[in-house]
Amino acid sequence: MRCSARQLGVVAREVAVALLAAMALVSSSAQGAKVTQTLAQVNQALQAGEADKALALINSLPQGGTSLAEAQNLECRVHYMLQQWDDAARECEQAVKLDGQNSVYHWWLGRALGEKASRASFMSAFSLGKRVRGEFEAAAQLNPRNAEALTDLGEFYKEAPSVVGGGTGKAEQVAAQLDKIDVARAHQLRARIAEGRKDYGTAEREYKDAIAASPHPALHWTTLASFYRHRERWPDMESAIHSCVSAAERDRHADVALYDGAGVLTESNRDPALAARMLEEYLAGSSKTEEAPAFEAHLRLARLKKQMGDSAGAQREIAAALQLAHDYKPALDFKR
């Protein structure tokens, strides 16, 4: 059967439309893959403490799309590690508005609001405190196995007055939840509760139980060291720091413990040379994290080197910090 010219034209138009639709689908798929790849690169830069690079990558993303909430959560976290609390809270609020069912987004909004509350006036802190509780509770309800959110919720309950929803009994309930998903965190929370009650014997035992229960004991040795620092038990503190270093050498995924342990030594004005070595090892390692930003580690190292009389070394560390985060205010203040 022969087709008329009109029929052939209709077929040709249908084929063209189908081809255009297929090309659009391929283009959309390629665009989606590119966005996913860029978001992964943002997270890598975030964990490496490369704040400027992370923000540049975020700014290169197309506006809108299903990945906007994730991009704004990541931007929140970059501002958070830069200690830009208002900017962090704004971006995390947007992430939650776009995806209110994401536990992680609520958790990070709670963290950002918590930092704002700790620096606010009494009335503002009261209002923010209730919002912090709400965000942490939402994070825990959306994902009852979010150990980080549960830990922060338990800390909030332990620290906050009852007027904003705090309470030791609530903190103990969170510790019971943590027993089922992260035993080491449960012990650590119970230790903090015991400290609040001035039951230091129980607190010490719980901190030691956290070390025994954790697959990454180096992280918990630093917490025990901090406990000893507050009790001014200097030999015990130094012993715990050395145990932290030894444990970190066997577990390269726990390099952040070196950063934390150096902080304990610095805060107690003890052994700056060891603190400096610990920071250098952390910076040289491959498991850096946003919880211990590399640019902050460089700043801490600069302060230690200046304290030890190495002014040139201090300036090199500040330069390294500002190369990662050009507008990091504490580093800029040190440079002046």
C-alpha cells in the first residue's frame, strides 16, 4: 500500500517529535548525572575542609531541580564549619522546607539553630531553644536509627532547662534508644548525665565502657581525656591522650581523634609539641572530616607554632588555612 505525501509528512513529524523527546530525556539524564557528580564533589570538598572549593561547586549547580534541598544542606554545613551561624541556619531552613521528611536536614538545622541560641540574648535563646528541640526531635522521629541526631537530642535534654523541654529523665530515655543502635554513644551520654549530677565515679566508668564498646576507641579516649582535664587529673589526662594516639595509629578512620586530643592538650596548656604533632598527623592523613575542618586545624597549629617560637611556621599555617577558606574570620584575625 502506498502512502500519500500527506501521510508521509505526518509520519515524519511523529518521528521528529519522538526523536526530540528521546533527545530531551537523554539530555535530562545527563544533566541529572552531572548534578549528582557535582554534589558528590561538594561533599568531598566539605570533608576535606576545602570551604572555598565547596561553595564554588555549589554555585555552579543549576537553579531548581530535585537536588536543590541537598545542595542547600551542604551549603549550610559549609557555613557551619566556617562558624557563620546565621547563613548556616538560613540554608538549612531552606533544605527542610524543600524536603521536610529528611532526618539529616532536620538534624543539621537543629545544630545551626543551637549555635545561634548559644550566642543569643536570653529571650532569643528561649525561642531558639524550643526550635532546636523540635528539629532534633523531628530528626529522631523521621529516622530512629540516626545515632548522631539522637546523641544531640540527648545532650539537649541533659543541658536545657525544663521550660524549653529539657530534662534528665528524657536524656536517659534517649540513652536507652541508643543502646539498640550505638552502645558506645549510649555509654557516653550516660557519662555526661552522671557528670551533670556530679557523680564522677559513674561518669568515669561510663566513659571507659564507651571505649570498650566502640569500634573506634580513639574517639572515646579523647572524651575521657577531656573528663580528666575538667577534674584536673593531669597524669590521667596525659595517659588517655597517649592511648588516643596509639589507638589512632591502629585505626586510620579515627584520625579526627588526633584533632580532638590536640584540643584537649591545648586547652590544658600542656605539651604543645605533642599537640602540634597530632595536628600535623591529622592534616597529613586521608580521613579528614567536616567535624574537624582542615583550615581550623591549620589555625590551631599556627597558634601552637607561635607559642613555641616558630613565627615563620605559624605564618605558613595561616596561609594554608586561608587558602582553603579565604574569609575564615579567626584565621584573618590571627594574621592581623
